[in-house]
Amino acid sequence: MNESANRVATDPRSDRREAKIAGILSEAWDLARRDGLGAISLRDLAGAVGLRQPSLYVYFESKLALYDAMFADGYRQLLAYLDERDYTGTPRDALIRFTRDLITFASEDGVRYQMLFQRPIPGFEPTTESFALALEFYERATTVAANAGIHHQADIDLFAAVINGLSHQQVANDPGGRRWADLAEQAVDMLLAPR
Amino acid sequence: MNESANRVATDPRSDRREAKIAGILSEAWDLARRDGLGAISLRDLAGAVGLRQPSLYVYFESKLALYDAMFADGYRQLLAYLDERDYTGTPRDALIRFTRDLITFASEDGVRYQMLFQRPIPGFEPTTESFALALEFYERATTVAANAGIHHQADIDLFAAVINGLSHQQVANDPGGRRWADLAEQAVDMLLAPR
DNA sequence: ATAGTTTTACTATCGATGATAGGTAATACT
DNA sequence: AGTATTACCTATCATCGATAGTAAAACTAT
């Protein structure tokens, strides 16, 4: 019998491969923060991980595939960030904290925000596999909103627009700061006010 | 005496030059809509106006200078668009129409919206001369908002974020449509509600 | 009209970019 | 130990934005 049947995909080759990909992605984010998302050079990136440029094609079949991996990576970071936070308590408070946390997450890394919520790379469309992570996030967001009484499509649209607008202003005009994050409570109360 | 002293900078050379620049910009917008803002090829652009690539440098000293001209051109379009519209009437109605018109303007051309309100080109910063047009727009926006009672910085920030978020959602999820533009009234009433 | 000046546009070429071909060294499985 | 697969390399390609140098064209002034 096979004594390692209970292992979870741990053959040494794919372990090493995954670790290498993670390293490349980490350096890619660094380069993106330094030069801009659309200005990553594959030669620079390869050099940063001790490779020559064509060797990157062992791990990514094209530059757009690298962007897709960054897209998925960013959403995994966002979901992990939300996982370690607590959205219990009154629905209103939970929604305020959720909103504030999202703006803060965006503010922490403008380039990551760009990748997740804007679409600045010509020709890049996330694969369905990566986009599923984005959908998972939108599901969580609409759940928190629904708990606070936001059910109608128009209200959901407005909620999404407000969060998006606050995050964008925060990243664009006060990166790393709190000016728009501090508007979370006011924004949520505005959204929840009876009409 | 000089019988043409009352002319307003109409020497035939700069006339021709301005017309040529306008033609190049128009083709640049077309290419940007086709290939993406960051994917404009100077060879394609030159070909579209009957020139070879290096000849574009007669009119723009770099690709970033071309982007700067597009930035200024887009804001001139926006200001002209607002000029031909009427924002008299009650302050609330004016603000609703202003908001709806902005979202519609964004929706009409997603690439132009990107250029004016996002910053997707690595290395591009508008010149002070071009940025003055953006400031002119923000002045008009805050005036309409102020007339409706939006004075505090936090309220202005929130107003700007909401407009920006609505426009972005409209461009990203329903380009050319009205789904978020139709939320203008609801959004403005929300912003104007007493707290 | 003609001489002189400025503007416009060209060809040729540069370094850098993303991508591919083909070969070799390293690694893992039988 | 032998074999197959993966990882990585060098060399090279077309395309990109940019510059140098030159010729033609357009305008001005005499």
C-alpha cells in the first residue's frame, strides 16, 4: 500500500516551485511599488530573484500571467486581512469597521489597490480562477451590508460606490493616511439613514 | 503702421501647428480607446496622421508630453461639457443634475475618465499648466456643492468620494449605460440629509 | 522674385522591452 | 544507476520610445 496517501500535494518539486513563485510575486510587488504597476521590467524582476529574464517563463507563461498571479495574490491578501478581523457586534458597527478596514487596506498599498479595483494594465483580464477570489470578497462585503439592512440593488450599488470612492480618494490624495478612512462612520450612517 | 495688430495669434504657422496637434490628439484618443491608454504606440499614432514615428517629436517632446496634452484636452472637454449645461434652479436640483452629468460624462468615454481621474500611466504627472484645468473643474464642483450647503471639509471629501465612486462603478461595470447615473438623486439626498 | 530663416519631415540608428528557440545542467523518480 | 523531467542558460527576434543628422517645405524680408 502507499504509505503517503494522506499527504496533501507535497511532492518536493511543486513545493519548491510554489516557494519560488511566491518569491517572484513578492519582488514583483516591490518593483510595482517602485516603478508603477505597468512599468515592471521582467529583466529587473528576474535579477531581483537571481534569474535571467527568459527563466521567468518557467513560472509564468507571459507578463499578463504574472499580472494575473498578482491579482489573485492581492485578493488572497485582502481575504486574509478580513479573516483576522472581527465583524461581530451590532450590524451598524460591523459595517463601519468593515468600511474603515477596507479603506485602510487600500491605503496601505496603493499599487495593490490599483491592481484589485482599477484595471490599469491594457490587455489584462483576470482568469475566471483568479476572479473567483474577487467574487468571494464581494460576497463577504454584501453579507456585511445585508446584515445592516442594505438589500435593494440600488442600495448595494450605492454602498459599493461609496466604499470604492473613499478608498480611491484615500489612496490618491493621502496615501498611508487616515483622512478618508475616518469618514467611514459618517458614510455608513449616511447610507443607513431612512429615506 | 501694422494693419494686423488686432489679430489674436493667427500667424499661418501656429494655425497649422495647432490644427495638426488637434488631429494627433483626436487620433490618440481613438487609439487609446482601441488599445488602452498605456498601450498607445507612437508608430501607430504617427501612421494614423500620415507621419513617421520620429516626426511626432516635432509636436510632442516625449510620450509623457503627449499624455499631458491628452490630460489637458480631456479637462477642456469636461469644462466645455459643463459650460453648455444649466445648473440654475434649486441648489438640490442643480447638485443632482451636476452629479448625474458627471457620471454620464465619465460613462461616455471610459478611457478619458481614466486619464482625468485615475493615474494609470507610470511616470506621468500633469504639468502645472494642465493641472490648472483640473483645479478649475474642482472649483466648479465645490461651488455647486457649497450652494447646496456642503461646506465642511469632511462633507466635501465625502461628496467628492461619492461622485468618484459612482463614476468609477459606472465606467467599470456598465460603460455607456445609466445604472449608476440614475443613482444621482438618491446619492445627493443622502449627502444633503441632516445629521 | 529671390535670399535667408525657420519649421516640418525624413532615414538611420540607439538601448531597452517582452517573447521564443535550442541547448545544458540540475533534480527527482524508478 | 539510469532515465525522465524540470530549471536555467545564451542567443536572438520584433517592437518600443528616443536621438542624430539631413533634406524639403513654408514663411519672411528685401
